[in-house]
Amino acid sequence: MQEYPQPRSNFFPDFTSQSITIRFFVGAQVIATVLTVARNDELNVAAWNDFLLLTTYTQMVALLSIITLKLIAKPLKTTGAGVGSVVAFVVLMLISLAVYEGMLFILHFAGISIERWPPDHQTDVIRLIIISALIMAMTLRYAIVYQRIQAGNEIHQQDRLQALQSRIRPHFLFNSMNSVASLIRSDPDLAEKALQDLADVFRVLLADARKMVPITAEGELARQYLDIEKLRLGDRLQVKWTASNVPRSALIPSLTLQPLLENAVYHGIEPSFAGGTVDIQLWSEGETLKVMISNPLPEISNQTKNRKGNRIALENVRERLYRHFGGRATLQNVEQQGNYHVKLSMPIVRG
């Protein structure tokens, strides 16, 4: 199994995140419940009062622990996992003791407890230190392991995105270079322009697959790609763009449109003797960006080959969208009335 190195500043999770905060409070409540059951033989009024006290104590410890860990997170970034864990452990232990002593004072001040210091105070403190030490040690261990898993998942996702993007390149490069080569003698100026467009396209192909780019930049890249394909297909390839109410600041994953356009050209326009039109429509519905790419189905084609090629391209884009947006993004494809349609839906992310 591959090991993922952990940066010195990244051995704890982000304690400002809502999910970590919820885990702390839920864990504290579980501890209060378990201690109540362990300390009481019967579920009576005394057990209920004990439960309320333990709940108050554990929730206060959880609240102060979260606040304190958020405050010391920045200084902890300058330490390694060992020193940082020790510092955090000591801080959490001090919080648990401070809350305990504070509750004793409040109970006495409110008249609920007659004695300021209970007879078994020293024994109770020792018991509290032992229990707190075990709980805090397990909590910190869980936090570190959780962060390592999250970091490992993130690295795996980054590698997967890069692998998915690398699959876009090969046959596009082959076709494009053939198109440029055919122009070198007949039209050197047009060949030079095509090479410039090809360089711009591959600059994006080789970039970071995690990157979100403006919709305008993605659209320009798609236009450059289609210009290169028109060198090869000529008037057989027609393109129609329609954009309605699309925020110019909207961001989408890099190379979302190009693979689908290549799919439309390679499986729809190229096999057709008469060619056809690739229709690209972009619009927004509330906070959702919609994209639909349509192309005519060829009259005679190798159905097995085309369907396999379509499936590879669509699954590639679908997985990349999922890794960026999760279930909030969808990709649908349908054959209808002699045309092939691919429809994308994704949240609008503004730059």
C-alpha cells in the first residue's frame, strides 16, 4: 500500500470545519451516556441528575477544546506531529480539570452542593485524570489518523484526476498533428496558426487537472480545438454556439467541454459523408450551470466501436465531474431523432 507523507503543518484536521465540531460534540455525548450507565445501577431520578451533570461537563469540555484547538492551530503548525500531539494533550487535560473544578465551584455557589470540596475530591481528581487521559489520547489519535486518511484520499483523487486527464491527449494529438502536417506545404501561414492553437490547447492539457477555470477560458479553448478540427474536416464540420444567462465569472473543471466536443467530432461528424453541425448550448437555471452538446448520428458507422468510444469519453468526464462536485453534478446522454445529445449539469462556482 502506498504511503502518503504528511506535511509537518498538516497532522491535525481542520478544527474549524463543521464536521469535526459535530464529531466532538457527539463523542462527548456518547461518553456522558456511557459513564451514566456505568455509574448507576438503576435508571431513576438520581441517574437522570447524574446524566445531566455529566452531559454538561462533557459538552463544556468539548466546546472549550474546540475553541482552544482552533486558537492554537496556527502555533502548532510550527511543530511536528510528536510535539504538537503532546502540547494538544496537555492543553486538553488542563481544560478537563478546569471545567471540573469550575463546576464544583458553581454548584457550591448556587447552593446545590453544601461543601466546597467534596470528601473524595482528591480521589475524584485522580480518577478524572486517568479517564480524561485515556479519552484525550484516543481523541488525538483519532484526529491524526482521520487527517492522514483525508490527506491520502485527497492525494489519490488528485492522481486519479491527472490520470483521467492524461487519457484525453493521445488520439487528439495524433489527429491534430496530421491536420497541421497536411497544411505545411499548401498553406504555411494557416499551419503556423494551427500550431499556435495546438500549443494553447496542450498547455491546458498538461496543466493541473484539479484546476477550475473560467467558463470563458474553457469556451475559448473549445473554439481553438474546433478550429484545429476544421482544418482536417473543412466544411463538413459546422459549429453553432448558444449562450444564455451564463455568468462570466463562473468556473468549471478544466477540460470539461473539449473531450465531449472531440467525442462529437470523432463519432458523429467524421464518419458521416455529409458532415454536420456540432451544437453547443450553455445556460443557467438558478445556481446551476447547464451545458448540452449535440451532434448528428452518422448514417453508417461501426456501432460497437462508436459506442465504446462514446462510453470511454463520457465516463471520463462523468468521473471528473463527480470528483469535483460529488452528486451535485450530472451527465446524461441520449440518442433522439437522429441526433446524439450530452447534457451536463453542475453547480455554479464563481471566481
